[in-house]
Amino acid sequence: MHSLSFELDAVPPFSFELTVHNPAGWHWYSPLEVFSGGRVWIALRLATGGVVGLRLESLGSVERPRVLLRVFSQLELAEAEAEEVLRSVEGLAGLREDMAGFYRAAEEDPILKQVVGDLYGMRDRAIFRDSVFTSALLAVAFQNAPINRTAQMLRLLITGYGERLDFDGKTSYMWPTPSAVLSASPGELAERCRVGYRAGYIRSVAEAVSSGACPTLGELAQMPFHEAKAELVKLRGIGDYSAEVILPHPESFPVDKWSAEIFWELFFPGEEMPPGAQAIRLVRRHAEERWGRWRRQAFTYVLCDRENLSKRLRAGPG
DNA sequence: GCGTCCAGGTCTACC
DNA sequence: GGTAGACCTGGACGC
């Protein structure tokens, strides 16, 4: 295999460790990525159709961040392909994202002040910066399922319809493309990936993405939040929750039954939580009033720091 | 063992 | 506009 190395800057503060290996125990880019000894390995498909294996590690510190990127490919990369890899990695890792505004806002909010202190320099997960289809697969797998079922569905989708890549002594997989998923019948998809009725949802999103009926992540980002959300909920299987999982807007707040319980405890301590949809509505409204355009960042930070927050809640004031 | 319930939503039918 | 019931699947639970 051919390999190339690059050193990338990031806008400080940037914590490589918290970003690619966050404390909530979630994957950064894919459930089948490899993380070991401070390095992360992922496989990526280029717009040209080529595939590359990537290994990332930190060379710097949170305040003087530098990332060492090693790129593995079967064929030598053209200059334009190498450039595409660099822009993709910058985008996936949020290297150019300036956190200053969010951190200033966090100073004024007791919850955010804690989570920013705990997770200083962390960026949102790469999977949400990849594509509409990838985020939609994640959102649909979360629907009406406990977390181990979600993990099972995602692994089977990736290993069944994603492309495998062996490089640098590791094995990784690319996320399935819409066309790979559409090559299977709904019955085959449901059976092989244990996704049940979600097979229809996954195929309908795949059709909308590949036909161009659904805007790309970049096009959605250019639209006002409510307009972009209206585009996504036109898709079969994409409702309020899934649309906000996918949307790259800072106003998105994809609260579900599980996260509503966490936010309820923070927003309304000691108050009994109303059933399902009502609690989600109240949490969503409170987050909008309290965190405004910072609510996506707040959502990510609070859920990644939920164990520290609940320890402090149990310990009480002081 | 076996039956029943239900989970990190969404859709449809019905009011 | 609001809401009950159905939907795949598999783990937990009671018997």
C-alpha cells in the first residue's frame, strides 16, 4: 500500500483525545473504527470513488493542537485526491471550528460551565459531519430500540453493505452507500441486518439521496433551520427526532425519551417527569429558551458528560 | 422452556 | 391538531 503523512493544525482549544475517543463511550465516526494507544483508524470513500485508510494521532496539546494524519491507499493518490482527504479530515474532526462563542455563552450557564470544564476542547462526533445518509442510518437504528439493538443493526448494516479495508495492520469498514443499500430488496435488508420495518425507511432515504430529491448536508446547512428540517421530514421514516439528529444546524436538539430523562433531571430537579411526548416537548422548549443557538453544542456536551453531571447532582450543592 | 412486555420513533387512522 | 395502536427484534422478567 502507498502511504502519505500530513501534519494538520486545529483552532485551539482542540482536544484530540476527547474528540475521537469521547468519554460517553460512543464511537467517533463508525462503530467499526479502531482506537488504540491514542490513535484512531477509519476507512473513507473519496468523491472520485477511491478508498483510503486513515490513521490519526495527536502531536500537540489542547492549546497548541497538531494532528498527524497518515493516509493509506492501494494506488498513489493524485494531488486533488490528497487535497480532498485533507479537507475531509478537517471537516470530520472539526479542526477549523471555533468554539469561542459557545465557550463564552457557557460561562453564563451553570450546567454548561461544568460540562465545558470537563470536556474542554471536544468537538461533535464525526459521523454527524459525514453525510445525510450516514446520519440517517444512525437515526433510524436508534428508533424504537434499546442501545444494544441499535448497535447490532449498525454493525450488520456496515459489515453487510459497507466496504472492508485492511491497512496498517488494522481492519476497518466504510459506511454503506445509498446504492449499496438499494442493491438489496427490503426483505433481504430486513433479514440480513435485523432492521425489521426500518428497512423501508432506510431504502426510502437511500432513494431520496441518490436521486437528488434530498438536499446534501452542505445544502441543508445553507438553509434556515426550520426550512432544512421541513425538507428532511418529507422523507419516509424521518420525523422530528431523526431530522434533528441529521441537521448540522447549531439550533438542532435531537432529544428522545432517553435523553429527555437526563435533561429533565437537570432542568427541573425534583419535579416528576410527565409521560413521553409531553416531556420531550417541555425539554425541547426549555433548551431553546435557555441555550438558543448553542443548543446542539450543549446537547453534545451534556450527554457526553452525563456521568460527571449526575455524580455532582447526587453529591448535592457544594 | 415459554409467553409477555417493552425499548434512545414514525406512520396511519381516527376523532 | 391531537392521540392510540401497530411495527421488527431480542433481552428481561415472571411463571
